[in-house]
Amino acid sequence: MRKQIAAANWKMNLTYKQAETLLDEILAAGLEPSPNQQVLFSVPFPYLIMANSEVAEETSYFIAAQNCSDKKSGAYTGEVSAEMLQSIGIKYCVIGHSERRDYFNESNQMLAEKVNLCLKHEIIPVFCCGEALSVREQETQNSFVQTQLEESLFHLSPEQIQNIIIAYEPIWAIGTGRTASTQQAQEMHHHLRSVLAGRYGQEVADNISILYGGSVKGANAIELFSSPDVDGGLVGGASLQATEFQQIIKALKK
Ligand code: PGA
């Protein structure tokens, strides 16, 4: 059975102390996710080791990096490799967030390299996809997002793709307060699952968690997550507040 996942994406926010306090607050609430649920915190690089030790005793909480390099190692000043993440015990990494695609020119091909390096180092990629407003206005979002999957993921084997988490994040809904409607989210998630089923078979597709991202909050999480193909959320702004994020964790399907 696929996991239901609440994934925080802190982006470039919080000082070290603030990050520690936020994690402590969320963990202290003592929410006990059920066996099919997981909580991820995608934190800035300098906080990975601290955050990983905070969740070390927990069974359902994990730490993710927000990015890794598409290169193995070498003279790439400022980059962080998948191997480095593995060496400090990190098991998840967000790959291809729209902010990385837009501001750092990450292409589908480059993201395929990152996915390969993550898998090689036993890191589960949280692979982000999603269309800009202009694409949605032309009603070509289905084929746009399908291409993102095909070019970055479809070289993987059925065993490998089942180790990927997909996050559908329409760019027009990120940080804008404008959420995709429950119907829009379900339609796209269903489309993505059909595309995965077309390539890998229904059983494999049914094992892959597909998260929704874009202005998820405590107040809209229950409705968004209630859709059959929406397996939780990747949450930016609302993940920076303990009570909001706790509500989002509680909204996951059991
Ligand atoms: P948001 O960000 O929840 O602030 O819209 C989501 C994301 O970018 O992952």
C-alpha cells in the first residue's frame, strides 16, 4: 500500500535555532502517524545533521535535503552530492522543485541525472513536477507534466520507480495562496497515475505516492487529501508554523 505523506519544504527559511525549535514543537505534539503515514522535513543543508538526530528515535519522521548535485563529485564549488547526503544518513531528497527549475535552469535531463545519483546512494527522490499558469491557460498541462515524468523518470526500472515519491505542484499555486481545487488536483493526480500505469502497469502505479503542493494549509488539507489519488502534500509556507503543519499531518488519510 502506498504511503500517505506530509512533507514540509522549509526552503531558504529559519535560522538554526528557529529550525530546532520548530522541529521540537512539532515532535513534542506526540502525533502518532499510522504505519501507512510518513512525515518528511525538507530542511536547508546546514541543518540536516541536527534535524536527522532530532528524528532518530521516531519511526515515521524523516529528513530530506532540498536538492543535490547532478554531478558525482569533483570541482563543483558550492554543490552537494548525493553521496555526501548518504554519508550523513539522509534518505530523502527533493528533486526538481519548480524554484530550482526556474531560477537555476534545471532541465528534465539534468533531473534524470540527479534521480539516478539519489537512487545509487539509496536516497528516495521526491520528484516535483507541475505547470506554469500559461500552460494551464492553454489547457496543455496534462501533456506538459507527462513530459516532465517521461524525460526524468521513465528510464527507471519498475523496482526503481516504486522508490520515488512524486509531488505535483502547479506553479501558479505555489506561495500564491491560490490552491488548485480538489477536482483539479484529483484530475492531474489521476492522469499522472494513468501515465505511470501505461508505462509500468497498474500495480506499480498504485504503489507510488503522489503528493499535491501549492498553498496547502491546515484549513484545506483534509479536503485536498481526501481525493483518492492525492497521497498527502508538499507544504511550503504552512510548514513553518508548528500548529498549521500538525493539522496537515492529522489530515492525512489513515
Ligand atoms: P507553498 O509552497 O505551500 O508555500 O505554496 C509549496 C512548495 O513550494 O513546495
